[in-house]
Amino acid sequence: MLRRALISPRLWLLSVILWAITLFLLSSLPATPHVDGPEIPHMDKVMHFVYFMGGAFLFATHQLLKYGRAAHAMILVATPILLFALIGALDEYHQTFTPGRSGNDPFDWLADLLGAAAGTFLANRLPLQQWCGTKDHLS
């Protein structure tokens, strides 16, 4: 049952939709005040990178399960990276309307883009047929 769910492209697409809703909600929150403790330089860039890596991984996995590894690189690689680059740009624009946030930070967007590339790379390199329990079109 779990393996069947894991190989369902719909499950992965639903995960991407939930990821996007969460991104919108997080971006709508005002900036949090500085808390006491050590300052980690560029931690916001790390958070952007990791969050977009996760989202792109989910979407790239959806693409792999829907179209298979033999699909054109445009579907498996370019589409996830371009989609998440666009989402990152829209997120930066959205933040300009959120109190306490600056938005339109090109380095945040770059972190989003690099995270999307990393997530797409991971999804395309992991042996999905082993952990999903299928050998059909993922070989």
C-alpha cells in the first residue's frame, strides 16, 4: 500500500501544491524580530536554498514518475528548474507587500534557483525504483 502511494505521481503533485501553499503563508508573515543568540551570516539564503530544493525535489519526482527516465530532459530537468525559478521570483515580489520584509532580493532568488537545481539533480540521481519498489519506467 505504501509503495503504491509512493509511485503515484498524484501524491507527489499534491505535495508540491502543499509546498506552494506553505510558501505563500510563510511569505505572508511579517518579518520576525531578531532573537538573542549567535548571528549566522546569510542564514536566510540557506533557508531559501533548502526550501526550494525540497519543492523542486517533489516536483521533479512527480515528473519522473509520470513520464519516466526516458523522457526528454526538458521535462525532467528544465521544467522543474524554470518553474521554481518563476515561483522564487513571484515569492520575492509577493514579499514586497508583506510588512517588515524587503522582497525583490536577487540573492534570495539566486538561492531559490540553486536550491531548485539541487533538488532536481537529486530527484534525477536517486534510485527511485529501489525505494519506491518499482522497476517499470524508472530504469
